[in-house]
Amino acid sequence: MTVVLDSSAVLALILREPGSVEVASYLKDAHMSTVNYAETLGRLAMGGMPIDIAHWLVQRMQIRLHPFSTDQAYAAGGWQPDTHHRGLSLGDRACFSLGRELDAPVVTADRVWADIDLGVEVVLVR
């Protein structure tokens, strides 16, 4: 099944957090926005991991990376007024916009997404 991974899902897998086994089960046809890729690398680097190692770990997963397109930016920007009170970041909205574009569920470890309806299925891994 095609899915779009949020950075929280990829971080759960790399850091062996709860939900990591479920995330691993989606890797066969996993996609990710380059916005979420940057967010993942940044969080790993902030945690002390050398950026080259972080890059290597994510690349090994063979996640299909998608450049953040103008259409995705339009959707993400349009959703901000309705989602800012829930704390959704640009990265979160980029994930949703790619999910909508690919007509695929988004996979996340962020529980607040369960109550957000942007016309994209949300799969919680924990």
C-alpha cells in the first residue's frame, strides 16, 4: 500500500521508539516530502547525530522523496488558518498535501492528527 510518511514516523523507526515496527511495515511503498526529509535530518542532527549518518540512515530506507511542489505549497498554505490552533507545522501540512496529491494515507506518530480532517486518511503508529 502506498503511504506518505511524516517525519515523526521515520524518527520513530530510526530511534526505535514505539510504533517503529508498524512504520517498518510500510517501507515497501513509502513516500515523503522533501520538507519532511529536511525536518527529519534536522531533528536527528539536533539530537547529536552527524548529518551524514542521518542522511545515510534515511536513504537506506529507500523512501521515495518528492520535491515540495507549487500545488502542495498552495494546499499547505491554505490549510494554515484551519490548522494552526492544532499546532500543525509547515512540515505537517506538507505531509498532508503530498498524501492528498498521491491519494494515499499519511503515517504519523503525532496523535493530534487523528482529529484533523483534511480529506486525507491518517494512520497513527502509536
